[in-house]
Amino acid sequence: MITSIIEMLQYDFIQRAIITGIAIAISAALLGTTIIPRRQSMLGDGLSHVAFGASAIAISLSFSPLYTALPCAIAASIIITKFANHKNTNSESLIAITSASALAIGTLIISISGSNIDLNAYLFGSILAVSQIDLIASLIVALVAVTCFIIFRKKIFAITIDNNFAKSIKINTDFYDLVISILCASIVVIGMKALGALLISSLLIFPVSTAIQFTKNFRQTCIASTVISCICLTIGFTLSYTYSTPSGACIVLVNLAAFILANVYRKI
């Protein structure tokens, strides 16, 4: 394993891919600590499908997929979060409807436009295809996410556990919901190129689900989930390089293995 890591780090494009992947993993793990307790686990899945649909429209019109998908995903994230805070709204159903509709629209537009697009690249991703712009964007989002969770940890924890309680103690919940929505949409759009629309949501769910098996508070969960996410991404990427298998699938399966081991550890 160590030999494979040393060998692959000799290439510039692999160095760029790993740094981008780790930045995405850190951001996604932190955001996962706030969306999972709020029962919005499938938010990443819904946003990735919105980004896929927006990218399909952009490509068919010869626009930039990134600059088109990002505002669409942010808008969708804000709308879903806004509706989710109403007690009469089923947020999971709303996310499922948005997800399926966006994926169907994207697939239909690609089919009608006749564009020569590799659907697998968008649905399953290719971490080796990340560009310098993707690297810079992922580092910026990771820096903002880490900074927000360090400075506003207590306030984010309050709105995560009970939004109404947070309002009662004069926390501007709308502002923090907006920040989390923008960060979540940004990391999904950036990460979609690396892991694909169908797999990026796993980075929001698996590391946190694994961490909560043995952590005792919000701070520990934030730290443990980011460490687990980075380790799983590095191992998955190394296995992908060693055995020439899809990187996104390997990363997800390593996360699954970590989740199973954490459950076994808790029961023991």
C-alpha cells in the first residue's frame, strides 16, 4: 500500500487529484455532521442530480457546466432547506422528487441534444480528470467550511439539534442555514466531477455515520468524521490506482467497510 502511494505521487495529475479529493472529503464530512441529524441525509444526492441536470443543459447550450450547475444547486439547496424547516413538509419526499426529476431532465436533454457526452463520467465521476480550477475551488470551500465550523461550532450545533431552540436563544438560523446550503451545494458540484452524481452523496453520509458509532459529542464527531473521510478516500484512491478500478466506487466501498467495522466495534 505504502509503495503504491509513493509510486503514484510521482505524477502531478495524481497529486492534484488527491489534494482535491481530500479537500472535498473534509468539507463533505463536516457538512454531513449537520445534515444527517436534521434528517436530510439525501440532500447531497438530490443536489448532485440537480447539478447533473444543470450541467446537461449547459453542455447542450455550449455553456460552462460548473458556472451553470453551481447557482442551480445553491438555489435548490436553499429552497429544500427552507421548506424542510416547515413542520408540515416532508423534506425526504421533497429531496426524492427533486432528485428524480433533475436526473430525468438531464438524461432527456442529453438524449435530445445529441451531444457526444460520456454519461458515465458525470454519473460515476473520474477523480483523475479534476482540473486546476477544481483544485482551487475545492480548497476554498474546504477552508471556508473548516473556518465556519471552528468559529461557529456552538451555533451550528444548536441549529442542528433543534432549529426552534436556536431561534429562541436569538441565533440567526436563517443565516446559518444559508451558509450551510451554499457550502453543501458547492461541495456537491465540485465533487461531482471526482465521484460522480450518483456517488458524491456518500461522502456526506458514510464518514459521519461511521464516526457517531464511537464518538460522544458534536466536536468529536466533526473531528473523527473528517479523519475517517480522508483515510477512506486515500485508501480507496490507492486501491483504484493499484488495481485499475473506478476510483469513485473504490472510495465508497472503503467507506462502507469502515462503517461496518465501526458497527462491529460498537457491539463488541
